[in-house]
Amino acid sequence: DAVGILILCLASAAAALDFKYHHTEELEEFLRGVHAAYPSLTHLHSIGRSVEGRDLWVLVLGRFPTHHKIGIPEFKYVANMHGDETVGREILLHLIDFLVTSYGRDPVITRLLNNTRIHIMPTMNPDGFEATKVPDCYYTPGRYNRNGEDLNRNFPDAFEDNRASIQPETQAVMDWIKNETFVLSANLHGGALVASYTFDNGNPVTGSLKGYSRSPDDDVFIHLAKTYSSNHASMYKGTGCDNRQTFPEGITNGYSWYQLEGGMQDYNYVWGQCFEITLELSCCKYPPEEQLGKFWRDNKVALIEYIKQVHLGVKGQVTDKNGNPIPNAIVEAKGRPHVCPYRTNQQGEYFLLLLPGTYVINATVPGFKSMLKTVEIPDNTGNFSAVKQDFSFPEVSDKISSKVASCPKTPLYQELTRASAAVKPTVHLLVLMTVVLAIFK
């Protein structure tokens, strides 16, 4: 009876989450309370510590919260990367509260949690948040971590050798990305009202000379950004925060807005095989807490609709002739090569986010002939499952080595620049020969 009363009290405490700023101790108390009240639906763990030794807490929600389950995609939300940008930190606490209290009552949320493993990190920079003694709408030193580093300039960059001194918070997130099969993510910021998408940096190969840095999956990123902005109370209007800056439909290519080196969303996409966008949720970085209720209401639907997009596209397993999974097989859609090829995980699984349409999926096991399959992809987000397409390699035995060199932490897109430059003389020569032949004819 005493245990039952305790659980009831913890559940009541979780349900009574109020609209105010929760400092480290209160945030931890809330997360522990939720996990105690919903132990079979949640898993609470720290992925590392900040410079000052604060835990970087992640609450995982889903039917199988403690471990990855084959066929169930991994999703994450990260907030408060800049310590003085605080709205995302609080609305993620309210998202947690909404998800656990709706499970088993709301059929949509129940299906979402049954078919998705959702990771929520309310604060990536707890030291910066605690260092912000005088909240300001525009800027405080709390933006940075305790070492004075901007964490959203601290990741390896795909275009520049930014020589970042990797911070403990950054390293923890990099390790986290490496250890999970994340498919989709969003990073919550403040100081503007827009959904920004990859690439944040660029070069002529990706279109930087035209002021836009285009990834191979640009159409998917535009869809993801529009999904959030169109379901937000006002982001879709694109008016921004003042008359000088407008964002059509409430979205922007990161590079088109401003160039950024060492950003987290590009790192996720290039090295983590995870599509991430950056959500700027408030014109004021650290608004008065009496406005937090409205921020939650403005973002609630968008937060849920965005999670559903993890079920876009196609997923499956690559196996050998005995049905054993083949890790590190390359699986990509033709015409969408990634500079770090997207590979299967240890269970031989792959997940590719693709818009509805017809695609040729290419599976390659090093040393063997590639396998091509044409796949018709509908919009399956409402069914909470991407289309399933498996690949079985009958000539591959289970003795194949699964070890493969990881993508180097170097500016990979410089290689594309050189390759592009090498092609140009050949193209010019072909044009010249064509002209000469035409003249002789």
C-alpha cells in the first residue's frame, strides 16, 4: 500500500508540472519522478557530464525504452544547447508530461510510443543555463559552456577544418549519436522564429556561390522543416521577429540564413546518419516565465507531428544466406549518395527517410555484387511504420567481417570540390570537340 501511495504521489507530481523555469535540481526531480511513475514506459540515464560536472540527462520513452528494438526507429529532441535559450528546455519537460499522461488514453500517442523510441534531452548546456543570472532577450554569456565555447560551433565540420577543441558536452552527444541508430532529430533554440535545415556550411559543390547549400536529401529536409512550421501556431507565417527578416513559410536553409561552422545538425546528417533540423522557437531568448504556457500551446502539435516523420520512407534488414544480419552494409537510394555512405547497424538494419515516390534502393556488401530493388513509397507516417524492404545476400556467409573504417573527421566535402574541379576540363574538352565537329560538318 505504501508503495502504491508513493507511486500515486509521484504521478501526481509529474502531472502537476507548472509553467516556470526549472533549475538543475528541479529538472532532475521531475525526470526522476516521471521515471518512477512510469517505469515500463521510460528509461532515465545520463549520457555524460558538463564541464562543471552536471549530468546530461536523457529520458527515453517508448514501449521498449531501455534498448533498441528491430524495426522501431530512434528519434531525439535536444534543447538548451545555448544556455541562455530557454524555451525549448521547458517545453520538452511539458512534452514528456504530455506523452506519459496520454499513453493508453490517446490512441495516436499510444501508437506513436508503441512504434517509436523517443529520446528527450531537455538541456545540453546546464552550466550555461545556471550561469545566466540576469535573463535577457538577446544575449548573455550563458550562451556558452563553462569553458566559454559555443557548443553549436564545436562539432567536426564537413566543409572546414575548424580544429574545434571538443568539449565534454559535445563529446557526450557525439558518443550518444554513435551508440544509437538515430533516424530523425531536432535541436531547439531561441532568438528567432524559423525551422532551419542542413547544410549550415557549404562550398561551390553544394551551391554556396548561389547562397544555398543543398544536401542530397534537400527535398526531405524542406518537408521536415515545413512539417514543423505548418503545425506551429505562427511560424508558418514567416514574418520572423522583425520587419527586416522574413522566412517564407517559416523555413530556411541554414547556409542561406547565415554560414555556420561546426554545427550539430550537419554533424548528425553527415556522420550520424540522422536527419536533424534546428528549431528557433522564440524571438526572445530567455522570455518571462509567464509566457511559457503560450509557448507550449504554440508548439505542442508541431512537436508531435514532427516526431511522426521518423516513419517516412523505407526501412529493412540486410541478411546473409542463413538469415544472419550483416552490419556495415551500405544501403542508399540511387541518386542520393552521402559522402559518408549510410550503413546498416549491428542488427543489419537501415532506415532511409524519403518522400513518397518510386526509388531504387541499392544495398552493397563490400566484396559482393550490389543488389538493387525498386520500391514504391507511400506516405506511411499515419501508419507509424516506414515501408519495409529487406535484402538477403545468398552468396554471403555469416563469417563475413563486420569491421569497417569509420568516416574520418576531416572536411569530406573538400574531396567533392577537387573531384568537381577535375571533371570540368573534360567537360570543356567535350564541348570544344563538339563545336569543332560541327564546323567541319
